[in-house]
Amino acid sequence: MQSTARKSFSRSILLPRCPTGIQGLDEITGGGLPLGRPTLVCGSAGCGKTLLAAEFLVRGAVQFDEPGVFMAFEETEAEINANVASLGFNLAGLVRQKKVMVDYVHVERTEVQGTGEYDLEGLFVRLNHAIDAIGAKRVVLDTLEVLFATLPNEAILRSELQRLFRWLKKKGVTAVITAERGRENLTRHGLEEYVSDCVILLDHRVNDQIATRHLRVVKYRGALHGTNEFPFLIGEKGLSVLPITSLGLHHNVTNERIGTGIPRLDAMLGGRGFFRGSSILLTGTAGTGKTIISSNFSSAAAKRGERVLFFSFEESPNQIVRNMHSIGLRLEPLVRRGLLRFHSARPSLCGLEMHLATMFKEIAAFQPDVVIVDPITSLMELGTVSEGKGMVTRLIDYLKAGHITSLFTSLTQGGHALNQSEGGMSSLMDAWMLLQDFEGNGERNRVFYVLKARGMGHSNQIREFLISDHGIDIVDAYIGPSGVLTGSARAAQEALENAAVLTGQQEAARLKREVERKRTAIERQISGLRSEYEAEAEELRHIAEQVGISTLKLTTERAASGLRRQADAKTAAGTLRKSRSARKRQ
Amino acid sequence: MKARSAPAPRTPKPAQDPDRFVLRLYVAGATVRSRAAILRVRQLCATELQGNCDLEVIDIFQQPTLARRHQIVATPTLVVEFPRPMRRFIGNLMTTADLVFQLDLETRRRLTT
């Protein structure tokens, strides 16, 4: 009961915020710094206090139309202009537009002598005048503590500073006060006692030779805020805080599928490739063809007209283009058409956060549909395991929010491809492909399989992965009684089978020829017999004809001779007729 | 000795007399502290400097831009423009021993008398 009452109470008096416009800082603080109140930013030298303050002011003037006063105690206006210009801010221009006013407060210690009680009205008047002159809503005091070194009588100074903070509150400006980090306290002179609304601590740590800046909101009165330490960096466009833990899983998904550029692989993934916007991990030991698959994937996407951003942490762009040429993959036309863009950098160039920020910047600038990171493992080695995982999480979330398909390759050392920290990373991935070496028969062969593919049916088969002059081939590995055979063993087994088939075919052909020959022989025999028979029949007919003719002749001749002899002519003629009809009857 | 309040301070004119003091007192409003400081500095001019000085009292409430131009942080501030080097004395001038020492007034007085 009580807790709910308190909760609703705290919500009802939720402090109004003043957005800083600094990437990530507003996320952590739930909208910005407390509006109309002073905020203390402390940290040791070189932490970026002044830059944070300056960016707060500049972004206020540019993005939120809130003019600001920069009261500098350490640097002159020209110096501040130059420093801030390195982050792409045109402070001098804003000063000309009367959106920012810079007041350099300088007190030379050697010139100053104390002669009794004093107050800081000079400072108040200057500040007041500056605020009123441009209608400032924001004020930066950098670094107030200089006064401790120059002005006499610390007791007076303290009470005056206290009065200053009260006055700032009353004035209703959102103030950022920077202070040096003290040895035991947050600040060297205990300013945190007076500025109690919001305290931000900056820190610069070197871990394993790699320096990382951290930001922590120590205190934020009357508001919920992220209490973690967040890495932040100073990039070309100002500060960016990387709140890994403040990202959520809220991205939309699509059912669209995209091909991988390797038809056989598409077939293994239900025939249609990966989901658009999914994150894909490709794990393999050295030299198994991770970059080749990545290049194929990018080339296929670019040929569809999609934009591909290829982060390479091992090879230079030219080297990749040349190497892919050797397998018949031409990337340079795609690069020329602006569809494929390489970004190469050595992992050790800078820290993890800087890499991440660079990648974000590149992605935001190029607006790709597909992002390749080759290999992600060399980046992850830069930090601790949890930092690396945090980075990948953030990158994936960022890409997924933009529906960008991502392919990460992961190099594993020796042995089995699975025994590395990929176990941790893989849980972030939607699909996981594995490339592996099989050694045997005095050779090394690549095999390939899909370990997981969320949301789609996929083949569970191990395939042999071949790289030739004309690209990638995924072929069925031979699976027989002696296990999975690859490479020359598979070729030998296949040759063996081919030979067996060939022998069978030859045998069948021989049998067929034999039968054919037999058939022709029989037919020939039959036709011989038939012709013999026909010859005999012909002869018989011939003989019969001969007999008939000779009979007729005989009769005719007999009749003729009878006529010649003039005897019994009629009888003779009758006989002739008789003999003719007799022949007909025959 | 005349204390001009308000409009003045252009660039301080180098005094004809190189030993002549040019003083500026910056105060913030007509507070007790301001008044005490003005009183003290006038006294100083009359006694220690024997009138050999130009004093200018500036109220930064009325001329806030001057506070910026002349790097005034605390009030009251007494700026000794001439003779060089320029020096600043912060406070209500209740303890002037330092000031007298700094400006080397004792020796000057001894020399002049």
C-alpha cells in the first residue's frame, strides 16, 4: 500500500526534463537533465567534462532553440571555439547569431590581493547580464573550482557559490557545472554538497591498453535513472553514450525472405533463403571460406539492387575484391555502382565503443539493407566477454530496428568449431551456419551445415562445400556404411559406383546384341527354308504345265494326223474336244 | 579628490605624472560593503597617496558590461591601473596593510616628504 502510494506520488511530481541532445544521455536520464536546476558534471582531467557541457549548450541552441551562456574559467573563447569545432560545432557562428554567449572569466592569481570581505557580485552581474542579453535557458560554468585557487578566503567563496547555485535555480536556467574529481570526494572542493539535484560522473579507464570512457549518473533527485556505468565516446559529431542495457526487444519483423546467392544453400533453408532483417552467424575455423560466403551473400544482395555495407576487420577492400575475383566473383562493378561499400579497419585501431560508434555512423550514412561483419570475433577480443557480447547485442538490436539483415562471421581456433564463446553469441543470432574442416586421406575438406535457423524448416544434412574457379558449390557428402565421405574419398566412392553401373550397362548391351544376332540368324534360316519351299513349288507348277502342254500337243497332233489320213474326221474332232474338257476338269 | 560615479571608464589615460595613481573601484550596488569600500579608498587617497590619484568608482549593477570587460568577479575590487603593474585588491579594504605594502606607499611617502 505504502509503496504504491509513494510510487504514484513520485510520478505526480516527475521532474520536467531539459533534453541534452547528446546521444544516449537522454535515454539514461529519462529525458535529460533536470529542467531549471544545476547539474554537476565531475571527472578527472581529460574526461570530456568541458565537451559534455559545450555539447549540452550547442545542441540546446541548435536543436531546442534554447540559447545558452558559457562561462569559461579555464579557457579563452578562442580556445573553446577551436575545441568545440573539432566536434563539428560552430560555436563562433552561434555567438554571432546571439544564441550562445561565451564569457571568459579570468582572474590572475598574482594580481590579486585580499583586503577583507567580498562577494561574487561581479560574477552574478556578468552572468545575469549574459543571460538576459540573449534570453538564455542554459548555463555552463566550466570549471568553477578555478576560483578556489585564485580568490582568498575559502569560507566566503563557499557561501558565495552556494548563493550562486540558489540564484541559478531562482533564475530558472538549466545549468551544467563542471568540477575536477577529488581524491576522496566526487569533487576536489566538495561542490557536490551544493549541487544536489543531479550529479554525473565521468571516468576514463585503461583496461588492457585500451582506454574507455565511462559515464555514470550518480544522483538524480526525484527521478528514476540508469545507475549503471555506461561507456561513452567522443566522436566526430560529439559525445555518444552507449546504453547497452537500455535497448529493448521491440523491433518489428517481416516474413520476406532473401536469397543467399548460393542456390543450394537457399534450398537447405526451405528453398527461399533467410528472413530479411535477421541476424546470421557464420562460424568456421581459419580458411574454411567464411569471407567467400559473405562475399557471395553481399554480391547477391547488391545484384538485387540492395545496398550492402561490408565491415572487414582482416582484409583491405582491394584485397577482398581481388581474392573474390579468383573464384569468379566480380565485386568491383557493384562497388562502382555504389551498391557495395567496404569499410576496413584494424581491430586494434581503437576501443570497442569507438568501433561500434564508427559502425553506427557508417550504417546511418550509407543506409544499407545488408550488413556484413567479417569477422566479429576480432572485435570481441578487444574487450571482456561481457563487453563484447554487449556490443554485439547493441549492434544487432540497432540493425534489427532498421530491418537490416546482418551476417557476422566468427573465427574459431582449431579443433571443433563449437567450443568457443560462440555459445554466448549464438543466442543472439537467428540463424547459425557452420563451416568445418574434415581431415583425412591426406587432405582437408570443408563441410558445411545449418545449425539453426529460427522460424524456418532447414536441412539437417552435412554438405560438402567446394570452392572452385567459378564460385561456390555445395554438394551432397557421400553418406554410406563407412560414414561421411568427402573430397577424394567421396570422389573415389563415386567412381567406384560409376564403374559398377558401367559394367552392368555393358553386360546388358552385350546380351542385347547376342539376342539380336540370334534373332537375325533364325530369321535368315526361316527365309532360307521358305525360298527352298517356294523353289520346289515353282518347279512343281512348271512340271504340271509342261505335262498339260505336252498332252494338248499330243491330242492336237493326233487329230491333225487323223485329218491328214482322212479317216473318221468327226470322230477325231470329237475326241479332241473331249480331251480339252478333260484338261479343264483337271 | 573627486569620485566620479558612473559613465566614465574609457581606456585609462596615462597620467601626466608617472607617479600619479589611477584607481578604479568596482562595487555592486549601494550596499554597506560598497559604501565601506568607497569610504576606505577615499581615505587612502587622502592619506597615503596625498591626493596624488584619480579615483573612479564604478557600480557594476549600472554598468554590467564593464564587469565583463574588466574581468571583475568579486566585489568590491579595487584595481590599481597605474602605476604599472596592474594590481587588484579584492575585499572591502578593511585590511590595507597588504595594499600599502604592495603599492610601496611607505617608501614613496618617505621620499616625497
